Amino acid sequence: MSLTLNEARARAAMLSEVSYDLTFDVTSPDDFRSQVAVRFDTTGGDTFLELHQATSIDVTVDGETITPAYDEKRITLEGLTPGTHEVVVDARLRYVTDGEGMHTFTDPVDGERYVGGYLGLDITQRLFACFDQLDLKAPITVTVLADPEWTVLSNGRLTKAKSGRFEFATTPPIPCDLLAVAAGPYASVTWEHRGVPMGWHARRSLAAELNRDAAELRRVTEVCFDHYAKIFTEPFPFDSYDQVFVPDLNWGAMECPGCVTWNELMLPRGRVTDDNRRRRAMVVAHEMSHMWFADLVSPVWWEDAWLNESFADYMGFEVAEFAAGYAGTRVSFEAAYKPGAYLADRRRSTHPVAPAAQDVPDVDTATTIFDRISYGKGNAVLRQLVTWLGTEDFLSGVNAHLTRHRFANATLEDLLSALDAASPRDVRGWAQVWLRQSGHDTIKVSRAGDVPVFTREGVRPHRFTVAAYTPSLEPVGERLVDLADEPVALPEWAGLVVVPNAHGETFARIELDPFSYDIVVRDLAALSDPLVRAVLWATLLDQVPPAAHLDLVARQLPRETSSTLVAAALDRTLKDLVRRALPPSDVPAALEVVAAACKLDGEPDEQRAIALAGGLAWSTSDAALLRRWLAADATDQGLALDPALRWATVRRLAELGGIEAAEIEAERLRDGTAGGDLGAVTALAARPTAEAKAEAWAAMTGDVSVSRFRALAEGLWTLSQRELVTPYVAAYVAAAPALARRGSAFAAVVGKAFPAFPLTSDELDLVRDALRGDIPAVLRREWEDELDDRAA
């Protein structure tokens, strides 16, 4: 039973002045105790608290014990009189291993136990009884009973820790789904900056990695903090700022006020690449910006989730690049993130960046809009807004908005009012075409004689950079252009190659004129600016047919100097071309093309060598080469195999039938970590035997965690083993709906476990038939997107 918009509106009209006093007892490894005192004012009548599948429950209302109606989802509160009430719910709840609720994890390295409350849409109720909606923000006071030797973190500053009782300061009003709890024997690096206690934390077995990166993590945190202190007039809203790498988080990070939770993949074992550092700096900036957009000012309902995510995504890339000093962060956005937003905007599931409230009628629907539209497209659209308005007017409106609605809730209309007051431009007209309508325009280049002429197919005003080059791709100049209804001609650049949106300021499809297209396709790697190359790599890979895609990779990838662009091109080739577009009979030849393009002979640039080695690891059919890598723990050129590259090598060797279960188990023991366990799971499932596939499928349909299911699916659907896995296509379609009902995160991983090769018409009909039935919303979205992508 998902909370509906109408229910949320009715409850918000009835309740006010909500607060929570929480005590969690996580000392037992079997289940945990959740005690909450909920205080609120009401206009009177009936309402309900959400609480998911408590195994026992005691409820008092204003000190009197009651036996309420409870259906394992909602606690009914009947006949409340107008005024102030206190409801106390004392419950026992199960731990989870899927990252949705009070998650428990035992570290295979040292046997240590970790517990954490990982929340999100419809998940808070798995931790405590609550009014689980955004616009009933509340102060939260947390106490945790845990092992006295543990580190325990929550949103407020720790005020007392004695005999296993950890007490935290009361937060300002925040959405209850942003509560954070992290408990275990964490390794920590702590300090104070501008009066705010700060810390980075990781599992004890990752202490070496935390210490390795601690200086950089601290520097980035402080730089971002100082930057936001400069551009936002509202001060940092919370009393402390911890960032904790937690096991099995289902997303990259979560913006819990004062206590951001991070996926441990952001603290890699072994080598930390430049791309790793750029992405991590971007996420630091992204999550810290949420302290203002999401935490200080929150949406009223989920249709305005973009106000959280689009702003944070834009700020993340912008601040990492220009304030934190991670050059190339925007290159990574154009090459690796923005293409997915264009793809998403062409699917039937596309939606406006800012949909109407009625288009998000319940929380189940809301879980489907945290997607590449709300992130990648929203980021790009906001960048276009800043380009169009100017930074000064944009920040003036944003700051007025933040101050007006501090520790409260706000809507798109509230933001537009603030921007409209700050700018002479027609902000509402801009928002109508950019935020309220789905789809994107096309910017076309044609020639009037030799003169380049720009036209727009669509309805949106665009401001973007045009770059001009000689026919040998030497730079001539750049110009900011405004394009709307009327064509724009640039006669001074007659006879030159021209690239619209060369710096990625707008969100639109690009169609080069034939003259520019032919030269760019022939000599893309010769362009000196990696940002322009990023825009063009993304454009070409989006538009060329499979044969031309492979030809572009074969001719340009060996000459591409940016490791970011190499990695992005390889990733798109694997996911968009090899796995989705090519018939199985064409896959071996395509992999040979990729492997040849990833040749490592004499590569002097370590970052580029890392990206190429990763591509070679999944594309080569040379088992002897992979064997040599494992034996030397390095490539033939001496590049050390970090854990990720070593497991990629083992997996590909397993796909080729070149390694048996006993040796994979030896690799797992050699690794000795949770990541190694998952690497072994994937490799075992990838072996080309019927027995391996049967074992993988049985494990996938048993009692399995999200991360283990993902690892099994990656090994099951091996590209070169179509005949072996054909029986599991129908089995997957039949089993997926029930599996997806375990929770939204599990539903997402089940949907993403769609067979990684083209399906026959009969197999596609199985999916279409299943979609006519009762399918969880997240799974339905994933499957419909897969069908759309394969039909494109």
C-alpha cells in the first residue's frame, strides 16, 4: 500500500508541529527494537502512522495503551481530538540485507558487524513508526543502544556516549526519510572546520584506504563547504557534518542532513584513478549542496524531486570542476552521463523535468522519477538556465528562495517567483518549455553556400557556444550564440568546420552539416579541446549505425588522449552496442575490433592505460593473455592489476572456459573481502556450462541480497553463451514480478538484470505479456525502457 498524493495532502492539512524522539536498540543480532514518541498537533479526526512489518508492537496514545488496527503497514489512529497528542510505539523489527531499512552486514575480512539505517521513499517506516511524507518535516532526537566499543553516527552532534548508550542532539525540522544511523567499529578521521565538527568514516577493514585518501577527502570537503558559504546567504544549516562509507548502500550516496552515507565503491581498494577522484569530488559537492536543496528547503511532494536532484547534480559537476579544481569533471558529464539523459528522453517513460503533482499520484510512481531525466537532463537544463539568466541573477533568486522557505517546504512555483523577481527575463515562459515539457530540440547546421547556418527544430530558446575549426581541425574561434525561431548565420566562418553546443551548455540533439560531419568522423581525435571531443563522441555514438560505431572506435579510440573519453566510449560500446544492438553471431567479431582498439603496447599514459586495460579485459578472446596477467598480477606492459581489474580478468577467463571453480575459489580467498566474494560469484556464474547457469539461477531466486543478485545476473547473461542461457529468459520473466516485490531497490536490480543480449520476437512477447499484468512500478519502468531501447 503506497501513500497517495491525496492521502498525503489530507494528512498534512490535519497535522502540524510534528516531532520524533527515537531510541534504537541494535545490540541483538537477531532483530532490533524501535521505540518512538511522536508528538503532533491536529485539527482532530482519524489518521495513521506507517510501520512496516513489525513482529511485535505496543502503542500508547497520550499515556493510554490501545490496540490499534495494524495491517503490517499502517497503524490507525482513530478519533483524535483537536490539540496536541503523543503516540508512543514500541516495536521489534527485522534487519534487512537489501539496503532498505536497518541493514546488517558482517565483514568477511574480520568478522565485525555493522548496522545502518538506510532510508528513502517508503523506507522510513521500516525503521520506526512515522508520518512518512516530505511535508511533515520534524525535529528528530535519536538515541542508539549499541556495542559500547562502536562508533555510532546520526544526523545530530553526538552529545553523550556512555555504557553503550549514544545520544544525539535534536535536529532542526527535516524530512523523516533523511534520518541516518550508522553503527559499527568504524575507522574515523575527524576535525573541525569553521566551527563545524567534520569526519570521514569507513569500516575498520578499509582503514588503510581511508587513511590513504584522508587528506584529499578533507580538502575537497572544506573547499566545497567554503564555496557554498560564499555563494549561499543561508549558513550551513546543521551542527556537524559526517560522511560515512557504509556497506551495501544501493546508490552512490544519500544526502542525510549532517551525516551523508556513501557507497563503499567510492573508496576503492588498490588504485584510485583520476576518474575516481573526479567522480568522488563531484559527489562531495553534490551531497553537500543537498544540505540546502532537499534538507534546508524540501519539496512538498515528489513531483518536485528535481528541485533536489537536478540542483545537486548541476552543483556537483560545477563545483568539482571550478571550485575544487578537478579539471575534466564536465568532460565526464558530457561523455558518460548526459548521453543517458538523451536516451531516457526518447523513451515512452520520459517525463518533464518538473512534472505536475497529479502525474505522481503515489509514492510507487515517485520511485520511478529518480532517473536520468531528474539527474542528467535536469543538470543540463539548469546549466542552460544559468547560461541564459547569468550567474548573478540565478544565485540572487536561489538565495531569496532558500531564505524564504528555510526548514520548510517549497514548490517549483515558489522558486520561479524568486527567480522572476531577480531577473528581467521571462523565467516562467522559460520554465514552461524547458521544465514542464518532455523531449528535447534538435540544433541543425546547414550551409548557405559555404556559410554555416543554425536552425532549431523545437520550441526552446538556446544559448550555447559554437566552435569553429579549419578543415585540418585547427581551432579558429568560439562564440556564444542565441538560437530561437530565427536561423542564425555566421558568414565570417564560411568554409570552416563548426560545432554547435561545443561546451555542452544546452540540452539538444546536434546534427552537423555533411562537411563538418565528414571531417569530424575522419579525425575526431585531432581536436585539441577534450570538452568539444566529449560532445562529439557522445553525438556520434548516439547517431551512427553499428558498423560505423565500430569503425569510429577502431580508428579514433587508439588516438584518443583522454582516459575519461576512452572509458566512456568503451562503456557505451559494451552496453549500447554489443549487449543490445548486435545479434549474437556478430558479437565475437565486434569484440575483436574493441580488443584491437585497446592494444596496450608502449602506452606511456598510466590513466589511459588503465582505461584501455579495462576494455581489453572484457573484449579479448586471448585466454593466454589473461592467464599471463593473473600470473604476473599485472598486464604484459607492467600495469598492476588492482582488485577491479583482476576480477574483470577472472570473469572474462571464466566466460572463455579458461578457469574452473576451484581456481575461482582460490582467487576469492586471495582477495578475502566482500568485493572479492561478489567477484567470485560473477565469475562462477559466467562459466560456459549448464551446471554453472543452473547454480546461478537457483541462487538468484533464493534468499539473496541486492548486491549478490546483481553479481549473479552479471555472470549469468554472458554474451557468448546465448544457447546456454536461453531457457532462463522465460524463467526470468516469470520470476521477476515476485522478486521485485521485495522492495524498490530489489525491483530496480531485478529490472536491470534483463538479459544482456538481443531477444527473439517470442521472447519479447513474453515480456510484453507480463507487462499486461500486475507488475511493481519500478520493474515495469525498467522493462518498458528496455523494450524501447531495443526497438530504437
